[in-house]
Amino acid sequence: MQQVPHTPYVDVSAVSDDAFILDVREPDEWRAGHVDGSLHIPMGQVPARMGEVPQDRRVVVVCRSGGRSARVTGFLREQGYDVVNLEGGLTAWEAANRSLTGPVL
């Protein structure tokens, strides 16, 4: 996956509570905390699992700081998906006091 220029970003404050969130971090990062209800597909698995990503609504792509998710956002945009990258990633999400949940045990 290569980053596409002009990747669209969204600020944490503009993400609605019912947004579809795709988390592309690694499994250990996911287990440490994630947005409740988000879909977890590690970045390297996205091409093989694109069928799990909805094409009928906007998708907010997240990682820890926004780098990996920017690459995935660019890739999915090339495939025709309506996607945006979360500016600052989950680091910004947490700093904005948006809730994160740990693993379901």
C-alpha cells in the first residue's frame, strides 16, 4: 500500500458517536484499548479483508498516531471507498477524552 497524496483527514471533534471506525493497528495495540464498536483489521490484512469494510457509508480509519491509517485511507480511496483518516490517531482521540475500551475477556 502506498500513501496517496491529499489524504482526507477528520478531526476527533467531528467524528460522531455512530461513526464506522476501522482500526488498523496490530493485535497487541488493539488489546490495550480501542474505540468500542470499531472494526479491527491490522494494516497488512486490509487488502485481503476489504469485504468487511462497508462501502455504503463513510469510514474513519485509525491507528496510534495517524501514519498507518493514512496509508490505509489512501489505499481504500483508490478502491472507491468513502474513507477519512483520523487526525492524530487514537493518541488524539484519548487526549480529547473520547472513550476507549479494553479487551472483552
